[in-house]
Amino acid sequence: MRNKVHVSVRKPANRDGSYTLYHRWIDPATGREVREVCLRTKPKCSNRDLAKAVGLARQQASALSWAMHEPTRPSPAIEWTYLARGLKDYLAWSSQLGGDGVRPANPTTLTAHERHIRDFIDWMKGAKPRIRAMNEVIQTHVAHWRDHLLNERGLKAGTINTMLASLSRWFTWAIDYGHVYTHVVHGVLRLPEESVRPTLVIEQPEDLIRLMDHMADRLRADTALVLATTGMRCGEFRGLRRSDWDRAARLVIVPDAGSETTKRHGRVIPLPEQGQRALEHLTDLGDGPWLVGPDAGRQPYSSQINRWLKGYMGLRPHDLRRFYIHALETVGTPQRVINDLVGHSPAAARSAEDSPGASRGHYTPISNPDEAWPWVLRFQEWLG
């Protein structure tokens, strides 16, 4: 007969208003009751959140009960797969195009998945009783690993949630290929992430002047100045061709040619005088069809820009983009105009009057340099 696992809630609540939930069952060897912490709710937990946590704990209790009596479970046969072997098979499957048409994972993403899953496997080596196979892992193990990352290793919530996502993909694969019964990661609560605006490294015109003085030559200084006065991404900047710059009208046209579907392209950026002069000098140094930089090797040129900026307070190209947004906000530019200039989609889709044909969740702007020019001229005066 299967040993039933019960769920209990410790009351009163903890000092921060959270509740601790336990699993209780009778050890068949000793006949004594065993209690194990299952999970802890968030602070100031409401009755509704507590009910959700109890439901999750009951799912874990059912999985734990079946894990203790694996041979009696009336389910299809599960292949006994060691944790390390499961990781090896998953990486081999992810790195190639399968017969079912599954896309191969990006090598960088695959490396991150391997690192996160190995972290979980190393932590599971200390589990008692010892867990060796994938089908022996339950939600309680994953929840304890999450708490270990947060409380003992001090990782941020966003990092922990990313590691849980890697583990989730592993178990999704394991279910499809018959290595485990249930998905033990789906029910584990993710940690709330704080939305904090990045600290500005370059905030005032004087900071930008100091950055240009730090550069070894005029090529590097002008490159930084163009990025700071256009707000372009580094990949957009290196992809500019001579036909994308209207020198007479002082306009840069970011071409509609990008592989990242989540970022907008095809916008028009008015240039302040400072950016215009810097771009003129860079154009004289370039060759071939490209607006700036050498004709061969666009990716190495982007890497060079990263190295140039990194020597100054660990600066990155995106910090100059943040400076551009901050400068436009400082001179009072409306958020709608800023979104059009930097290629940001607004938090909510624009209405039909503002953007004809736009649908909710996918916004395509209509660049209007005439509307942006007054604010760019204010930005130009602010730079001095």
C-alpha cells in the first residue's frame, strides 16, 4: 500500500507574515512520523496565496509519495537515467537538428544551460537519501535548490529564475523522451524581480567630454560621440552604409535589416551638429560601401568598439545609448518621440489614431524627423 504524504501549515505565521508548509508521512522502517519543510510563502501572504501554496505542496506530496513507492505506480515504464547521463543526452539533442524539426539551440545558450544544470546536479549530490536518477527528483528538491541559491549563495532573483528556466527545459525534454513522469520545475514558485533602472555612467556633457579625452585617438573619440548623439545600438551603427546618411539634411536612416525581431529598425534619426561633425570625420576614414569602419569584418569592428569603451570605467556601448535617452528626457522630450528615436516599443501598443494598422503587442512606428527636430536642437544646445 502506498504511504500517503500529508501537508501541514505551521501557525501562527512567521514574523514577516509568511507561512511555512511541511510534508508529513510515516516512515515504514521505524513507524515514526517524518516532517520535512516543503516551501515557504512570500511575506504578508494572503489567504488566496496560501491556498495556492497548499495546492502546490499537495502536488509535491503526491510526487513524493509515488517516488517512495516507484515499483507500484501504474504508469508506463520509465527509463532509468542517471542525472549526468541525462544532461549529456540533453546537450547532444539540443546541439543538433532532430528529426522532429526541433531547432538547435544557440551555442551560448547551450553553454548556459549546461552550467545551470550541472550546478543543480552538484547540489543534488548532497541530498538525503541520495538521488541518482532523473525520475527520483521531486519538486521539493528543486524548491530547496532555489532557496539555497538565494539564501546561501546570495544570487539575484533574475539569475535564479534564469537557472530555473534552464532546468525546466531539461525536464521538458526528459518527459518527451520518457525519462521522468512529471515536470517537477513547473510548480516551483519563481522569485519576484525588482525593476531597477541602470546607473548612468555618462550623465552630463562634462562626462562625455572626459570620455572623449580619454580615447587614444580621434577615431575612437568620434565613434563614442556618434553613439552618444544618435542612441544607436552598436550593431546598428556598424551596419550603416553610405546611402543611409543624408549629409545635407543631417539625417541618419537606420535600415530595416536586422535579425532580431524584438528590436525595431527602419527609423530616421536627426543629427545634432556635434554628431554630424564626428560622422563626417569617420566617413573620410572608411572605405567601401560602409559608412564607418573597414570594408571587411563587421563583427570585429563591433568588438573593437567594445574594447575601446571598456577601458574607461568599464563603459559599454549601451551606456552611451542610455546617456542619449537621459539627455532627451532632461530637455523635456516627450516619451513618444524618444521611443521613435531610439527604437523602443512603448509599454502599451499605440492607439489606431497614433499608428494606423498597428496591432496590440506589435507596434511599428512612423518616424517623424520634423517632430523630433525641435528636441534634437535643444539636445544640441544642452551639449554645448
